[in-house]
Amino acid sequence: MCALHIAAAVAALVPTAINGNGTVPTAISTVDPVTTAAGAGALLLGVTFLARGASGTVNAVRVLRTTATSPGELDGAERQIRVTGRAAEVDGETLPAPFGGEPCLCVEYDVSELRSQGKGQSWVTIDGGEAGVPFRVDDGGIGVRVDPSAATFSLDVAEKVKLDAGEEPPERVRGFIDAVDEVDDTETGYEIGALTIGDDPRRRYVQRTLRPGDEVTVVGDSEAFPDAPVGEVKSRIAGGSPFVVSDARARSTALRLIGPLAIPILLGAVAFGIGALLLSPTIATLV
């Protein structure tokens, strides 16, 4: 229910609370509909942010609590598992990394510009994406296949390049700029202290990759895979709740999942508190 609907519902209660002489009680007549609407809106916003944070926190806890399983222990039964080992190619299939083209199994990239917004500056994404190809998690010579197309990636930064406008990018980034229409060369701007004249001059290129041979942790649901080739168990991982592909151990992966949620949880708590404060006179009056 949106803030306006909540405010309307509260307002609808006012005409029904009438004294025997036909007058509206003084306490109810002093309810401010603007304050009520603002409080309802803040309360709804707070609940939304807190729900988002709670969902991510639950996934982090599940990553830690999911049973660690060796690929050799899988038998085709469906259950949530956590496997750790070395990432390996399947049938020689890899992806070229956006910046440099080295072979990868999973990749994320982000291109951002530092733009002036009001009195400050912030990084604004102008292009980004992620992709992955099926790979195998090997442990002790036995592997389980993973299809990461529906997975959440938790990968460390493999490449970060910051450039000023007019600065020639390194060759590994130049090829990407030439190939992607959405990411052209920046126009030269001028910086005087914190003030930028002209176009904002700075751009950031960030790349995260999972390469063959990297350590990998996968949390997801195993399922039967009877067509597995020699060297793979008759199970695979292609989904789950959560379904996470990470280049770190379980504890570090959980911390990565929780980290970005700190701001939404904080904003949710503040908004919820403000909403409760603004609505408290209305609630007290109705009670």
C-alpha cells in the first residue's frame, strides 16, 4: 500500500468518529494529513530497504551453513551443497575478458564516469555486464559441472584502470573502447580544485574474472546429470537459492554478500524511525 493510500485510509476514519452531538472530537480533528502521509511514505520506504537487506543477509547465512561437499560424494540426488576446488574448462570453452582478452570462465565488468551531481561528484555507471560459460569444479581429480548462467557472481577485482579525459588508455582497454559503441573516448575537461569545467574528466574501468585454475567456491542445488563425461560425477549445479559462484572461501564470500547491504539497512532503519516518529501522533490519537 502506497503512502497516499495509507493516508486516505487514516483520513477515512475521521468522519466515523463523531460525538453524540455531531461534532468531531478535538484530538482527531488535529491530525495533520500531510504529516500522516509523510510518515506513511517514510515507513514504507524503510520497510522496503530493510526487506532488501534481510534477503541478502539470509543468502549470506545460507552460504555459511550449506554443507561442504566434495564432488566425489555427489550421487545425482538433489540437495543444496557447497563445493570448493579449482575451476577448469569444459570442452575448451572460455570467454575473452573485456579488458585484455585473456580466457575466463566467468566475468563481470563496469565502466563508470565521475560526474558532477549537485554540489558533489559520484561514479555513474555508463556500461557494464556479466557472463559465464559452463565449467568444472575439480577436487582431487574429480569434478562437478557448473552452469553459471543464473548464478550471482562474487569475484575479486582483477583489473581497475582510472583515466583522466584525454589520457591514452592502455592497449588492453583501448581494444574494448574501440569495440563498444556505448563507451567512446572521454572529452577533455578541466579541474580547478573540486570544480570541474566542461565534461567530467575521470573514467574508471573495473573487471572481475574467474579464470581456469582459480580457486572457486560454488553454492547451489545439485541435480542429476547422467550425461556427464569421464572425469565428472553424475551431478551438476545450475540453480539454487542462493546460487553463488565465488573466487573465495565461504566466510569471505558471505562477508562480500553482506558488505553492500550495510547502506540499505542503515537507510531503512533511519526511514523506519522517521516514519514511526511522524505517525506516532496519529496512532496515539486513533488509539
